[in-house]
Amino acid sequence: MTITATARPLRPLYRLFLLVLGALLPLAQAQAQFTPPQNLDPASGVIRLGSSYQSDAWLVYTYDIDASGVPADVVIQSSNGVLEVEQAVLEQVNAMRFKPAMRGGQPVRVSADPVVFTWILDKPREMSPRFDELYRQAWDFYAQEDYDAAFDIAVQLKNYPGRNALEEVKFQILAASLASRWKDEAAEMQHLSRVVELQSLALDNNFRNTYVPDDQYLKILNRILELQLARMMLADAGNTLDDMQTLGRGTPIVQEASAHYQQVEQAFHARDDVVVAGELVPLYRDGPGSWKSGLSRAQFSISDVRGQISSVFLVCAEYERSLRYPAREPWQIPAGWTQCKIDVAGKAGTRFRLHQHAPSN
């Protein structure tokens, strides 16, 4: 069984592994009378691979759509190095055709958002002998508290050509452990979230072969929950707790996690202003950054920006909206919009604070 996926564009939809090729933005800010491009054959926007492709693969690609509606500058920005998949993706993206974007009645060139494509297979999980050897060496150094040496090997594993999805998971767990030792909680959560992406995709599609045992996966989810609660990311923590309860309801680790969540929830509601620190993280080296967080209150704002924010989106279960930035007043989630998140994009490394304001009396 195979799964193809596109996910995590800089402008969301938040349903991971769903097609987002139709979500297009111009390079410059939208101006009056701008009409975005339209794919003339929406089915062509779904990258398709046949059964002959038997290697796990994932990549990030970008492209423009020129004034004639033809893809231009299609570039693989990062990948796990499966060249035949890269070539197939490039060919299919280049074959797409669009009704071009229009500004002031004239066709214009625009950029599509970065797209993540994932192709994984349901087959027995194993690491290659060389990857396994390096991985064991890294953990030996880790056990000796030689974290710099372990990190050097982790870099080799990250760049290991053609690594499969199990090897990707193993690398991310190692990297998360190193980040934990260095007290870099943002990096730790990023690495663990990548493990959750792949494990969730396998579980959601009823794979017989997943990437980590259930007991280890519960521990990973619990650590993510702890990090989210420490940063007052209550909505995201609630989703993580739901995943834990689905996997191990009634177990001691889930019961403790639920009690911890309730404690933080009480503290959250007791505050007039709940502040979450955000940082824009790139999908690929030298690319733009993005940051997403669930919202637990209807009124929210951003302050203390160090860097550059280019766009802010509100994305909910059934609706999404571009928010004016910078804004003089706090933003408001419209009545009836549920399961909302904020998506911030801009220069990678930009830091800021997200405020969630208590309702005014």
C-alpha cells in the first residue's frame, strides 16, 4: 500500500497530507483587481506515482506560474534524495496548465506556495546496515554525554541519501533527544512533530507496518503535550491529548497527561492575556518561514516582532481568512468559526509573541 501526500504549505490548509496546489499567492502583496491563477485541469494538481516506485520519498518543491499560465522555475528545494521520484514530480508539475493570474486586466507571473510531497509504503520497516551502524554510534556517544559527537553523526543521518521513512523517524528521535539536552524546546517539538506526522499517516491509512511501537508513541505524544502546555498552547495540547486517549485511554500515562492538561487549562482561563512565543521556521534551507498555533480564544494579536512578517492567516475547520497585518486592534474570530489556528509567514527566524485576550465585559 502506498500513500501520496501534499502538506504544510506556508499558507495553510491545516489538513495535513491534502492537496494544496490551488492555494496560490502573488510574490507581491495582493493589489486591487487581482485574480489568482486557476488550474485548467484540477486533477493534474495531484501528483501520482505508480507501483514501480518502491522507495519512501518526500520533498519540498516550489514553482512560479508565468503570464501564459505555464509553470516556470520548478525547483526541488529539499528531499530525501530519491532521484526517480524527484524527476516524476518535476515532470508532472511542469505539465500543469493554468489560467494565468490577472492584475488590472493584465496577466502576471506569480509564485505558488512551497509544497511538501510525501510517498510512503506499507512494508516491513528496517534500516540499511550503514544507517543502522551510524545510528548506534550516535546513541553510544549520547550515552557517554558526548553530545557534540552525537550531533555530528546526526548531521550525517539527516543528509543520508535515499533514507527511508523509518530512518527519518529514527533520525528525528535522535535529534529531538539532543535538542532536549541542549534545552532547545522549540527544536525538540519540531523534531517530535515530524515523527507524529509519519506515524499518524501510517495509522490513519491502516498500515500494518508503523514506525514506532504504541508505548513509545504514547511517550512521544506525552512529551509533545508537556512542551505545548509549558508554552500555554492549550488548543494544540488538547489535540495531542485526544490522540493519546485514542491510543491508550485509561493507561497511567494518559491519566497523568489528562490531569496535567486540566491544571494548565484552569491557569489559562484565569489569565486575561495568555502569551505564546512564536518563531518562523523554514520548510527548506534559506526558504521563508512559517509558524502555526491553535487558538483557544476569539480575540488575539501579535506583538514584539523581531524580524519580518509577510502574512497572517486565520484557518478554521471550514473557513480561512487573510488578516490585515500590521493591525491596530486585536483580530476576532468570526461567530460560528471553530477549530481555528493562526498561520504566520515571513522571514525565517522572525520571533514574536501571540496574545490571546480574555473576552471584555
